[in-house]
Amino acid sequence: MKRFENKNVVVIGGTHGMGLATVKALIDGGAHVCLTGNNQENVDRAKADLGAGVAVIRSDASSLSDIDTLRETVSDVFGTIDALLVFAAVAEFEPFECVSEASFDRQFALNTKGAFFVAQQLAPLIKDGGSITFTTVTPATGSPQMSVYMGTKAAVRAFTQAFAAALLARRIRVNALAPGFIDTPSLGLASLTPEARQAVYDIGNQVTPMKRHGTVAEIASGALFLAFDATFSTGIELPLDGGLSTVECP
């Protein structure tokens, strides 16, 4: 029997990067997966790559009407689910003095409001004893170019603890994964030029004590540990950052 056989899992933001790697690990493990994305090109590519047996839905996690529709779709497809994993997020790389209201609202709408209401609306579908796994960011030194993004993820960190308390009676565990520098095509900074992205990549290798970026497979492994194996953990944040938040860089 495969590790995730007969498990129903929803992955928010599962069409690329860390979310897609987690989806693929779930499928390899025998899970039934419903994943979302808001970029039509990524949604179409995921549908083609993953095959007809996987439910790939275009859904904007910052839209309450889309979340309502998603809840109805998940209920129709699965009835109940065993785990919810939330990866959808946007990061804008800009000094705090350059942050606009539009940029601020865009990041909080998806990263914070979206995470809250996705969890709120899908929680009734989660089986007692199931799990919710959020994605935050490594609790390392603050970056002056990512003040808003760090703020959005600090809120999600607080949600993790509050939701863990709220869902304790149903034995639903709520935890967060906190990645450091992870090797994805965009590095989570799609708005940067290739040259600027390479500079950020080089900095990541320098400041991470293990002197490398993490892989999406390593993030997927950590996410699935929290979702299924960490049965005596709730309300925690697990750093996966090569020692960035815990070890002095030599």
C-alpha cells in the first residue's frame, strides 16, 4: 500500500514551484489531489503534465467568491479531505520607502486574507484528525526589500497558532512550514529581472550556513511530514532554511 493511498488532499497554489513538487509527491504516494492556481498558463501545463486523474482548478485565493466556488467543488469531488496545504503567495521585492498601497494590498490580499479564508471555508470539509499546513518564511533577519511580504507571513504564523487552538477539539493539526532560500524558477520573485534574480540567488548561497539553496523536493518532504507524520505537533512553525534562522554563518 502506498503512503498516501486513499487520502484526499487539497493544495492551494499547486501548479508550480514548491506546491507542484508537493503535488507530485502526493500523486506518487497514491493520494487523490485537487490543486489550484490562478495563472491560466500554469493551470493548463499542470493539467497536461499531471493527467486526467488529478483535479486542477483555476482559482484566485485572494477572491472570496473563488474560495466559495472552490469549497463547493472540493465538496462535490471529494466530500471530505484529509489535508489542506496552502502554498499560494506573492512576494514583491522593493524597499519599504517605495511600497505603494497597491503593492501592499496585493500581497496581503493573497498571502494573508487568502490563507485565512481558504482555511476557514475548507475546514468544515477536513476530516477530524486531519491537518492544515501553511507556508510562512524562515524567521531570520528581516529584509528591507521585503517588509510587506515578511509582514504577511508573520500574520500567517499567528494564524497557525490561533487555528490550531480553534480546531483542537476536532484533532485537526495546524502547522506552518518556513522555507529559506529555495531553488525555484522565479525564486518567488517573479517581478525581478534575470540579472537581479541571479544576484538574489548568489546572496542566498552566501548567507545560508549550508551554502546552498534548498530544493523543492526538500520542501515537499517537509510539508508532507507536517501534514501526515507530525502527529504530536500542532501550532508549530518548522524552518527549512539550511540553518539560516538557527546557525551562525561561518
